[in-house]
Amino acid sequence: MVLDELGTPVVLAPMAGGPSTPELAAAVSEAGGLGFVAAGYLPAGELAARIKSTRALTTRPFGVNLFYPSEPSPTARFSPYIEELSRDYPVGDAKHDTDDWDAKLDLLIAEPVAVVSSTFGCPTASEIARLHAVGSEVWVTVTSVAEARQAVAAGADVLVAQGAEAGGHRGTFIDDPADDLADPLGVLALVQLLRAAVEVPIVAAGGLATGAAVAAALAAGASAAQVGTAFLRCPEAGTAPFMRAAIAADTPTMLTRAFTGRRARGLRNRFMVEHLDAPAAYPEIHYATGPLRAAARTAGNAEEVNLWAGQAHSLAPELPAGELVRKLTADAKIALERALSLRIQGY
């Protein structure tokens, strides 16, 4: 299993939409962790180019993350929202697509990587079997025990337990507004529940920005920690300059559907606050808001663009990715040794 071969229990979170680069994935793998190439929003041809670039930078294992396709949303659900936005912002076509799922899966069968992970849903048993047949492990992002059991039944090798603290999109299989009434599970609670429910290894994700947090996840039963926001200020990341500055500030985060039609955690800004009732309609709203987000990025306007980040974002250091992996590893070891020492002393 790939997790057993790593030099450190640090996994790079696949951050689609800009921050993910071959350089970042390779640097994490070269430092002994597991780098990931984010395939979300990329056509299969571009993904192939990024995989090739990553292989040119490292001979170590790395993974590719895919977005599992969502069902089309009824037009009546999102059209009033898009009409409202169009009065003040440039908007695009609210289209539905599968994010090139079939073509990307075929690519990964032809050009296997060590790990293929999925977000927003679980591949079918037959799709997982195809990936297993070419030697790839399959990891599935889950947010509940029910999703975990579904993934294990389909043949998943590893579960990525995404806690509510995580930045970016919630990895829920179905984004149901009715579930908003329930508190989403934090990462440590989720890891404990999954550890009691399933037998496969667990990778913890969500708000893990320091070595001490990595140690806590390992102590709770995870085999590794997936870290994303903490890498956003690394020079290898494709993070926009104004986003790098925003990450370092002590800005609160919140969950929103305003930008994409799927719940995601980001730095709270005016657009999110003004559209608290945005409907659940992904990827239709994602495509519709593309022009307004692009305009805000060009202008460096942090109030009208999605700034995905986890709850511990202000702790993200400005370090090369390899150095950050080594720091997380060393600090985790110190934290675990300190916890054990306190236990021995009777505290």
C-alpha cells in the first residue's frame, strides 16, 4: 500500500482551480509525502500534460484527484439566482457537464498513477476494478459513516475523511440543503467514527495546518494527514498573489454555495454574505459565475471571488513545499513524543 511506503504521513490535498501544479505535487512527493495533481476543471488533454510534467520532476509516487460527476440540476432551481446576479455582474452559461470524467478515467487506465482519488462521489465497483487492474489504488473522499460504507463496498482502498474545517468544496456525495440543518462532522470526530465502522486506512483532512494537528489526526486513528491550505503560500503553488496575502490575514471562514452551487469553505467576503441563500446547483452555478470570478481575479478584488481556505488558514507559512513537509513531520513527531511523555508522567 502506498501509505506504507511514504517517508512521512503527509499527503498534499488536491486543490483544483489554480493552486495545484506539477511543481507542488512533485515537491511534496520528493520530500517523502504523497503529492497530488488536481484534475478538477481540466480537460483530459491538459491533465495528461500535467501528469507528464509531474513525472519529469519526480520518480516518486503521486496521485491524481477526479471530480465525480453530479446529476443535472433542474433549471428552475438556479435560474432565478443567475438572473439576479446578471443585473450586477457578468455571467456565463449555466451548463452541466461531467468534468470529462470518462476521458480522464480512460487516460488514467492508459497512463496509471499510484493513487486515483475521487471527490463528490464514489466511483462504481467496475470503475474501481479497472483502476485496480492497472495497479492504481483508489481513495474516496467521505464526510460521513454512510458514505464511507458505500465507498468500502465499492472497493475503495483508502478513505479520505474530510472534516468540516477543510477549505474548498465539501466532498459530500450529494449536496442536499436539508443536510445544512445538521452540524457537519469535524475531522477528529469523523476519523474516530470511521475507525470504528470500517477496516480500511483513513487519511484525515480538514484544518490540519501544523505538525501538532497532524499528530492529533494520527493519534485519533488516521494513517496520514491530508494538508491543503498550509501549502497555498509555497512558491510551487499556483496561488494568486492577492490570495497569498489574504491567506495570511486573520479573516473568518464560512461555508457558501454563492460561487459554485455546492457548499465550500472560504474566506468570508461581501459576495458570500450578500448571497447566503444561493441554491444547490453544481456545476451549473460554477459555470455561470465564471466571468464574474475571472473579472474579480483580474482586478485583484478579493470581495467578489472565491478564496477557498480552511479554518486554520492564517497559520500557513511562506516556505518551500519540501521544507514545509519536513517541518510538519518533525513537529508532529515532537508533539506525539510530548503527549506520550505527559501520559507516562500521569497527566
